[in-house]
Amino acid sequence: MSIPLVVAVDGPSGSGKSSTARGVARALGLAYLDTGAMYRAMTWALLQRGTDLADVEAIARDAADVVLASGTDPVAPTIFVDGVDVSGPVRSPEVTANVSVVSAVPAVRSRLVAEQRNAIAAAGQGIVVEGRDIGSTVVPQAPVKVFLVADPAARAARRAAEEGGSDAEATLASLARRDAFDSTRVASPLTKAEGAVQIDGTHRTLDEVIDAVVTLVREARA
């Protein structure tokens, strides 16, 4: 893959990946790709089709002809399924509860990783990509790799606020389950990539985290 710049932003749920990645992309005039939204969109599509999500073969079969399209504008990112904008529906509790199962299926990951690499290659001016396996699997040669973390309680509070004030304790338990699932799956588990710089956002403002990543990018460009 030959493009001027890839900024890989990985980390667990609620660590601030989306806000950070979009802020960095806006600050540097780069494109933005939310790979998590792609897995959410696939999950939404399978739920709409009534796919048995306990059946790995059914997931792989039904996912094969789902058409996804990701917008790369950091100001207004979009995700389409079969020509329909599902940017809102993919954030539903039902999708959140099932996305780890769908994203763990090797056939799904293989296909979406290929689509992510194509999107990255098409972003000639450079791109900020967020997810869980960007620096480790999707673009291991990325010149800037960041692994965002935060205290579990802080992550749960952020996610509960994003979801309209849902129960923080229930959210914390949900995040813990997803962390365990994502970190132990066979296909591209959540992990800190070799060479990634870990940034703890527990006691930092969003602007401070964005500034820290922007500094890394500028140092890499120097």
C-alpha cells in the first residue's frame, strides 16, 4: 500500500477513538475511516435479514452480498448498507449487543479488512483510521500508530452519556464483556500493535488527546 500517511487509532470501546480520530483528521486535513461502523453496519444488515447469529456459517453466507459504503469526511462520516444511510441505526443497543459476535467471524473480518485497505489506498491525501486491529492487522506499516486507553469507569461513563444517560454500571459490565470477547477472538484480536504509542485519556480532555496525536503525526512527518 503506497499512500502518504496513515494514522492508526486503536483501542477498546469507550476509549475515545472516534472523537479523537475525527478531531485529528479535521486538524490535519485528512480523510477519516471508522472501521467499527463497518462491522456495525454488517451486523445491522444481518439482523434485518433475520440471520441466525449463533450460526457462523449463516453469518458468513448472508454477509457475502451485503454492500457497504463508508464516507470518509471527518465532519460528517456516513455508512451505507445496500444504498441506505444507516449511520443512526447502527448505534442501536441491538447492534451493540451483537457486533462482537459478527466481527469475530473470520469471513467477515477478511472481507472488511480488504475493503478497509481499499479505502485507505484511495485516500491519497492521507487518512486517520480507527478500530481495534488497524495497527496490528489492517495497516501494520502505518507510520503513526496509537493505542488509546482509559480507566474502565471513565469509559463506561462516556459510553453511557453517548447512549443518552443509560445505566453506568450496566454499561461498565457490557464493556468488560466486550473487552474480553474482542481481546480473545481468533481473528484479529484487540491488542496494542507493535510500535504503537499508548495514550491514556482518563485524566485528559479530548483536546489534549487530539493534540498529543497531532504532535506524533507532525513528528513522523518531520
